[in-house]
Amino acid sequence: MESQDKIISLANVLYKNRIRLLVLCLVTFVVSAAITLTMPNYYKSETIFYPTSEDLLKPNIIFGETDSDMRFYGTDIELDRLLSIAESPQLYDFLIDEFNLAERYGIEEGSRHWRTRLRNKLQKNYGVRKTRRGAVELSVEDTDPKVAMEMAMAARNKISELATSIIRQAQSDMLEVIKQTVGEKEEMVVVLKDSLRTLREKYGIFSVEAQSEMYSSIITELESKLQRERVRYDRLAANPRISRDTIAFMEANLMGLEQQFSFLTGEATDELTGLQRFNEGVGQFELVKNRFERESNQLTFERIRMKKIIAAYEASYSAVFVLQEAFPADRKSRPARSLIVGGAVLGVLLFATVGLLLFHSIDPELAERIKKG
């Protein structure tokens, strides 16, 4: 019963002060409406895009050197990279300088913390988020719908440019390493080629297989011929009916064959000649030749690889797939004047009501002393 009396008493208080509450709400309505009318209209422009895959710049995938299928859309790694760039100070500074936001936002350049204040102001009008379908939604608000659209497009293009430059830098570093490797291989191949030339001149080696076969054939034939001439000479030299001139000719011919055989086999001489000279250098020649061929093949492989990397490096690439292009908004995004006015009126009404109820709920004598001053 006592609680019911208190409720009736509080209701009476509100009823007695209804005119005051009504006037207060009316004044709040007029003031808040006047304030909202001075607030400029902002227009939002949005663009939605997906990250592209780094596979589009990988030479082994571009030229079909792997069984993996090429991915066109990026993964969470590429998506996170775009989001990080979209929220970076580098992008904010680009928009600030590109659209002269210091003048547009009324912040004097060179003033105290002017760059930070511009970034904070821009953050209020700029938004980027990951959609539930894995895309990037970028939005910009401005009092001019055309400027909002241009800023959204410029921000998206700058994000693509910065993301592309990161990948291009990695490609450039790889290309420098490949060029250095190719340069070193070229120098090594030149040295080995010079070594082969020196060994050829020193040991008379031009073709190991051909010369080996040639020496084997010539020596076998010469040895057989020499043996035959020796037998012939021995028999004819003992025959008194053979003239001495013929015997002398045969002896000279035999000595020539023996000298030829000695030159080829290197017998009875301290100087490396013929087959002995060939055998002395063939091991070194084969070793250098094998290394020369191996390094030449590796050099060819590295040159082809370098050309592919250069082709991938020079290929056109964009880090984003645009799903929705930005366009000028035909209706404002803020302020919501009706909500602001309604919220202000309801807030003032609520605080005034609570204040009245609290004031009349205290001790009457204390309330009387407060009224008297």
C-alpha cells in the first residue's frame, strides 16, 4: 500500500510539471534541429574488390612447369596484406597529399600535430573491412559525392600499387640473384674454355674418341707393316742376288717406319710424343671437358630461368579484382537529423524526469531548504 502511494505521488509530480517538461522538450527540439541544420551532408562511396593470387607472377606456373593449377583469386595471406596496406599511414598520407585534405578539412599545414590530426580526421571518413565472403570493402565519406568516389577509387588503386610493389621487389631481388649466378657461370665457362684450348695445344687433343680410335688403328696398322717390312728386309738382305741399292732403300724405309712408330708410341725418347703425349693429357682434358659441359648446361638452364623471371617481372599485374566500382552517391549517408533530434529530445526528457523524481523523493524539509536557497 505504501509503495502504491509512492507511485501515485511520483505520478502527481510529473503531472504537475508537465508544462515545464513539454517546454523543455520543445526547446531541445528547436535547438537540436537548428544545430543539425548547420551540419554538412556526407555522401559515402564504396568499392569492393578481391585479392589476386601471386600465382599470376610465378614463372613455373605461368609457363606450365608444374602440375599445380593456377589460382586466380588470392588466399587469406593476400587478403591480410591488402587490409594491412589499406590501414597503413602510407595510404593515409597519399590521400592527404593527393586530395589536399589539409585545406579541405580546414587544418593548417605546419601547425601543431597537423599530420596526425589530418589522419584522425580522415579515419572518421574512411573505412575498410573484410566482408563475410572474403572480399575487401573500402568506403570513403565526403561532403562532395564525386570527391568521395574519386578518393575511394584512388585508395583502391594505391592499395593495388603498394601490394604489387611488394611482390615486384621480391621478384627484383630474385632476379638480381639469378643475374649474379649467370654472371659467375659465364666467367667460369670462359675459364674452362680457355683451359680446354690450352690442353688441346699442349697435348694435341682435339677429339678424344676420334683420336683414340685413330691412334689405335694407325699403331696397329703401322706395327703390322713394320713387322712385315722387318721380315722382308731380313730375307732379302741375306740374298746376294739383290742389289745393294735395293737393300739400302729397304733399310731406309724400315728406319722411317721405326721412327714413325717410336714417335707415335713415345718409345726410346724422353720427349712426350704421339700416343704418349695424348695419354698424358687425356685425363686432364676429359676432366675439364666434363666440367665445361656441365657448367655450360647449367648456364643454359640459368639463362632460360632468368628470361622467364624477366618475362614474369615485366608482365602486367594488378593485386586486386574489382567486384564493385565506386560511384557518386545520390543520397546522403549522414547526418541522420531525425535520429539526432529525437535522441536529444528523449535524452533531455529522460534526464529531466529522473531529476524531478529524485528531487521530490528526498526529505521535504531538505527540498524546502534547497528551494529557499
